Amino acid sequence: MITKAYIKSMAAEMGFAAACFCLPKSEDDAPADVRCFVLLLKSYGPKNGLTDAFYIAKNDSYADMKKLIGRFEEMGIRTWVLSNLRLKDIASRCGLRQGLNTLHYHRALGSKFCMELIGLDVVPAGENETPEQATLSCESCKRCMSACPGGAITANGFVKEKCIRFYMIGGKSMPLHLRNFVGGSGGSYAMIGCDVCQRVCPANQNIEKLRGMEKETDFTLEELLLCSDETLERFGEMYGRNYAVRNRVIAQALLAAGNSGNEAYLPLIVAYKDSASPIVREYAAWAEEKMKNLQKIY
């Protein structure tokens, strides 16, 4: 009989910072043969640049989860990839706490982790340990509510349509008032991703940088604007193939270029005003106007 301690050791070998367990409920909509959930947490550290470290960690976590599944299969244990289920409900049952920003917190990792969920056809032996919960002071703090550029975090809950991430790499046109924050200085508002609510959260202040994240992981803005086949291939390898859609990458890069105030990007911005992609044309026109306002040119 496999034990929870052994599963945790295997998960650690695959680079996961924690593994938590809980039993499925009917409302989870898991396959009928699933008898136990294993929630895997992949942590990541802070990163300045055009892209949020979450996306790199998420891509890596999926690959590492598949390796772990291979180990289970070698032991004759049936497994299911269940990361498409309602992870927030399951995470709460695994002992994680949810903050005002709707993200879950682990005492040792803060909110700087991504989650993967595996279903097993066995219940591992061992005590049902509940992780020591993170200390949150959301009711009195509200720093994330004040810092959110789109006002997505409210006293009445989270409004996804006001969150910058809702419009990134998805092909949706971003509201004008949010575009000014894309690719901003300090790495808080990335070209892809926004972690402002996490950066200001007291529960994240002492989170150490993840081992291995010191490697160079970013692109230059010029690379993303040109978006060659080589750049797009590398982008897909780092962030996931589903994000590596050329026109969507270029569109986000145009917003960052417009906000940069760097006139060197202006020829590329103007060239994209004739793009066959509606979202690229729209963002190129916006970026040109933003550049003109910043530089007070023509």
C-alpha cells in the first residue's frame, strides 16, 4: 500500500514544493473511480520583466505532473489529470486559505505557487495531515484592494472582467484604462500577467526565490514585437503552446511598447497598423497615440 509520505517524497523529486490530499465529493465531478485527490503545489519566486514567473512555473508543473503520473502507473495505480476541476474548492479542503484576492495561500509558500490535481484509484495510507494554515489579515489589511490597477478586488468579491489578466493572450480587447498598466516599470504589471496583489500582500513578503529561477527567462520587447518563428517556438516552450499565438503575443507587446515611451519601437508599431489581425491593428493605433502623447512628437 502506497503511503502519503512516499507520494510527498516522489512529488518533491519532481520539483513540487508540497503535496496535499483530500477525498473527492460528488459535486467535484471527478470520475467515479477516483478515490483520492493529490493537490500538487509548484512554487515560484519574484521576477522582474515582461512576463510573470507564474506562467513559466505553470508550464513546468504540468510537465512534472506527467512524470509523476508515470511513476504511479509503474506501480499499477490508475491516475487521472484533474486540473480542470474547481481547484479553489479542493484547495480549501486540503487546508489552504483563500485571500481577498481569491488566491490560495500556503504557510511556507504564500500565494506564489501554481496547482495541479491528480486523481488516484487508491487512498494512500497515513494520517490525514492538514497543513498549518497561512496567517492572513485580509479583513483589516485590504492592500490588494487598494493596489489592484483595475479595481477587480472589491469588498463584495472578485470581478474578473476588471482584472488585467482576463484580457491577456486571450484575444479580447482590453479596456482603455487598463492598457496603461501593461509592461509598466518594476515588473509588477507584466506584458503577460499581473502580480500586483501578490506583491503588496504581507503574507508574501518573506517568500524566498525558488531554486533554479535565477536563470534567464525573459524576452526583449523587440523580440516579442518581431515575433519570429524561433521566438514563438521558445515562447511556447517556456509558457505553454496555448499562449504561443503570434498575433496575441504581438498585440500584448504593442501595448508594452506604447507604454515604454521608447521611440525606437515606433516604426514597428506603425507597421502593424496594417495588420490583417483586428486586435493587432487596434493595439498598434493605440500604441502610436500613446507614444505621441508620451514623447509629444508630431
